[in-house]
Amino acid sequence: MAVPDGPLVIGVDSSTQSTKALVVDVATGRVVARGSAPNVVTAERDSDPEQWWQALLDAVGQCGPAAAQAAAVSVAGQQHGLVTLDADGRPVRGALLWNDTRSAPQRDRLLDELGGPAAWAERTGSVPAASFTVTKWAWLRENEPEAAARTRAVRLPHDYLTGRLTGQEATGGTTDRGDASGSGWWSTATEDYDGEILGHVGLDPALLPRVVRAGEAAGTTRSGLLLPAGIPVAAGTGDNMAGALGLGLTPGSPVLSLGTSGTVYAVTHRRPADPSGIVAGFADAADAWLPLACTLNCTLAVDRFAALLGLYREAVEPGGEAVVLPFLDGERTPDLPYAAGLVSGLRHTTTGGQLLQAAYDGAVFALLEALDRVLDDSADPSSPILLIGGGARGTAWRNTVRRLSGRPVRVPRAEELVALGAAAQAAGLLLGRDAASVARDWGTSDGPEFDALPRDVAALERLAATLTDADALLRRH
């Protein structure tokens, strides 16, 4: 390992499919070591938190001697997951993950029973989707009451891993405002847990972690790990908030992430509260806000279409009138948790490549529809969209975003932005600085820029009309 220019920090990204660890030089942002280990998800979209912990240890272990020199660490994790722990801090059952929509009936009831979408948006910043933690807790109490009764601590995924690092698994646990804002029981209006919502779903607030503020440590590392004992552990945050930190995001810059899920978000100083439910009004990991729209069906859905067609994922062709709404797992944006995929407009002349391009169009369409709601009035409409996630490296994805948005895109060279954001948070804690400004010094958003393409208005109109015409069909359950 080359001699670092400054102290080293570790950033961890515990996502749906894997856990990644980066050891980063605080002075330059250079990644000096990295590791990765898979996470296991069941067919029911449950995941064992103990396995996440083992994956974290494996990923850190792959970083070798550099990990033993770390001066601080932070964990970012997938949002919304429900982790239930017993009195010994062990999982009561597998965690219910964000992309599990079985709690849709409970979500519907919660909306009706507590004032409707507008009331929820004003109160918590978001109209909860079936992905939100509050709906999963309601599902657990209704469907597995014994598991709910055994629960002595409720955590989000990053909270659980932070607790394992500090030795505070079940007692003295912590979270941060960013990840807490995606639970459905933390109020963006009061910046505190909402007692009425907790009472309505039968959750004792004593079971929830303390919310750690930006710049405050969650604790220090316990002994017996692969990294030094007693180093500060930052608050950590949700994966989307960490991605914003990793980019050093400033207000007005839109981000479109193309991964297992698709997201579009931006930092703003105005507290969002969208009663339509299209935009989730999250807090960021500092003291601002991170309005965000998320789709369940993104790269995996398009890859599935490519596999069904027997095509390579880049084998798209222009033209045709086919429309694909790729809602293979239900959908969050638009709010269609019971939906299935839909194909329309087929002709004898439709080619497989055109149908695959239509799947790309359908996946990008909902994200771009939400873009204007995410950005505030001061945002420059001609500024480039920052394109991140695995799909950002794909030519078909990039060109689809450019063609449907009419805007340029920039693809940051920095990889593993969520883990980098966690590293920036750890560095900020160590230096007493704002984490996003640390990432800006590292130049994490630098990368090639691709010019805008003429906006394909005809394709957008076909998609909008098909979604409107099929609305009743897609909502039935």
C-alpha cells in the first residue's frame, strides 16, 4: 500500500445485494483498499441481518492492513428495511426489505386512518409507500404477532450495523435524521418521532434508536474487530443520503440513479411535502432536505426484458410505437403496488430491439416525470443530470435519459458513491467539517459529460397516454 497523504477512514455500503467497504485517504479521496461480499435475499425479500454483519466483516477483511490503520468509520445502508431485535440484540426474524410490497394493504389502511395522503405528507414529509418501515411494522403485528411481541428494539439496516460496530445492538442504539425520515414514523415538521403514529401502530418509542445529528459520533468501535478499537463511528445514514454526500451535492443539481431501483433526487433547503406521493420528502444527512422519487423497476426489469427477448441489454433499436410499462414487481412511482408489467402498441413490424428500447423508455419515464417536483424553483433547467448507478455505464441507459429529458448528462468517474459518501461522513467527523464539502474537495462528481439530445416528445406522449388508459387495470388487486 502506498503511503497515504492523510489519515484513513472506512466507508461501508450495505445494499440489497452486497456489502462494499472502501478505505479512503482523507487528504485526497484516493481509495487505497476495497472489499465486497454478497448479501443474501430470500424469494420473499427477507434478509438475515446477521448475514449483513458477516458480509461487512468479510468486506473489511479484504481491505487488508489498510483497515487496521483506519481512524474513523461510517456505515450507509439500504433504506426502509425493518430490523427487529430481541432482548439480546439478536434478530427476531429476517429483515423485511424496502422492495417487499406485501405490506400494501397495511399502507392503505394507515393512509385512511390517519388523515389521508396530504396529512401524512405535511406531517412526515412523505406519503408512505409499501416500502416504508411503518407499513412493515404494521404488517408484522398483523401477520406475525408473536415476532412483534418478542421485539425489544426496532432498527433500520444501517442502524443495526452501526450498533454491531459500537456494541450497542439493542440498547443505546442510534440512527440519523436522513435514514429516520424514510421510516414513516419520524416527522420532518418536528424533526422527532411522531408519537401519534407510533401509538397507532402499537410501537413503543423506547424501542427506537436515538437520532444522532450531523457531526456527532454514534460511538466508538468495540474491541475484537478487524479495525482499531476505540475509533469514532459516524452516525451513518441511508444509501440515498450517502450517495448525495458522496457526490458532494449542492442544491439544484439533479441526480438520477440507475440501479436495482431507480431514483431521482436533489438537495434543497425547502422542506418538501408532496401530497401526491410522487416525491418522498426525506431529510438529508446534514441539515437540509433530499426530495426523492424512487421506482422499484429499473435495471433488473430491463435486463429481464432483454432476457425474455434473447437480446444483449445494449441491443436496442430506434423506431416503432410499442410502449412498455415494466412494473414487474409492482411499482412505487407511480404508486401501483399491485401492478404487473404491461406491453402495448405491438405491430407486425415491431422488432425485438424496439421492444427492448421501449422497456428502457418505460423505466426512465417515471423518474423524469418526478424531476420537476424534486427540483426547486432556483434550479437551472439546462444543468446536467448526474447519472450514477450501474446503469450509468450503459450507452442505452445514458441515451434514453438524454433523449427523454432533453438535458445533458454527466457520469461521475468516482465509483461506489454510497460507500464514498459514508467515507466522507467519517472524514467529516474526524476533521470537524461538513461531509459534502469534503467530498467536493475529493472531486467525486467529476466525469465525462454528454450533450443533450432532442427531446422525444412523441415517446413521452405515448407513455403518458398508455399509463392513463391502463390505470384501472394496473390498480386492480
